[in-house]
Amino acid sequence: MSRTLAAAPSEPVVVPERVCLLAGDDDVTPVWRNVLGGLTFRLSAADGAQRYVKWVPAGTPELDLDAEAARLAWAGRYTPVPRVLDRGDDDEGGWLLTAGLPGRSAVDPHWLARPETAARAIGAGLRAMHGALPADGCPFSWGVADRVARLSPDARARVGDVPAVDRLVVCHGDPCAPNTLLDDDGRWTAHVDLDALGVADRWADLAVASYSLEWNYGDGYEPAFFEGYGIAPDAGRIAFYRRLWDLG
């Protein structure tokens, strides 16, 4: 993954037929696109209820909706994440339909204008998630050994020595700022996009979540993030896990 993996669509989007069928009479709004062709749509009902559809083109194995559905079902027993309503495939692609959640993305314009509050809430939300999900009972891994083993020989040499584990937790796996939802008072409400969730050192999440603040808000907001999480930065672990993120 990289900092350019996904963005809100800036050009017209053709809505797949399956998304139209799932929407019924709901309004359909494209809200996210990734570089592999995956799309996320918001389905808005007349009564204000919202659902979300992730859709990926057929033959895109890098985007595993079954993996995300399984992780959401497991994590939803312990912490606020999207509830899976439907999962399927057809000749055009695959889809994952989930219920909407309270709050708005930490990169909503409302929070782009209040970055320090958002950064602190992202840290607090990640700490809460790490505390709520039981690492001993988690069937999924985001372990550093497996991630390093998937690198090319050149990248493996460049990433450097793996640091000692600080604390194993169930990591989000893609803890960038857009994947935390906040209420209007600046408190985290839920996490989304958990297709890589799994057990790993907490610094695998901390390094990348804090890294993403610069991409989304600019410089200067890491102190608020680490204050929200309640931990002092560990420069060595941060540097390693950021290199692993960039090289992977």
C-alpha cells in the first residue's frame, strides 16, 4: 500500500449495474476510488439511512472482499466497525454491502479545517481499538515476518532489521486518517476499511497512522496524535514501519 492508494473520485463514475440493484430507490454517490479500480458508493435512503457498497472489478485478486467481510464480522463483536449486509460476485465484479455508521471521515472538509482535533481523535480511536480487540483470540495476522517475506530481495535489504516487538495487538492494518470516523464533537466513533486487520506490533499501526497526518493535514500534528493515543514516539520503530509501508 502507499499514500496514493485511494482518493475521492474527481471525475464522473459509471455506477456498476450491481450497485444500482443494491441501491434500489436510494441515491447513489461515489465516495472513494483506488488505483486498482475498486470503488466505494454511498447509498442514501429518503429517511436518511445510509449504506455503503465496495465494488471491485472481476479479476482483481489484490482486493479481497471475502477477507474484509470475515474481519468485519470478527471485529464487530468488540469494537464499532461496519456491519456486513451482503457479499457477492458476478461477471462484472464483487461487492461488499455494509450498514452506515455514525460520524464522518477524519478527512471530511469539516475535519480538514480542524486538523489538531482530528489527529488527537485518531490517536484515541486507535488506542481504543487496540485495547478492545483480543490479540489472543484473533484469527488474522499482519505480522512483520510475513510482510517482509513478500518484499523483493532489494526491498528486503532496504527495509533494515526488524525491531523487537513492543506490544502485540490486533492492528487495523490500514490506519490512515480517512479510516477513522469522528462525531461532530471530535470524538472517534468507528473504524472502516479493515481488509488487512491482524495481529502485529502496535507500532505497525502507530507509525503509519501518524505518517498519514502529513499527507492529509500537513506538518505539525503528530504530537496531538501521540497525545491522543497516550504514548511517546519511538523513532526507531516509526522509521522501520514507515519504510516497510512504503516498500510494501
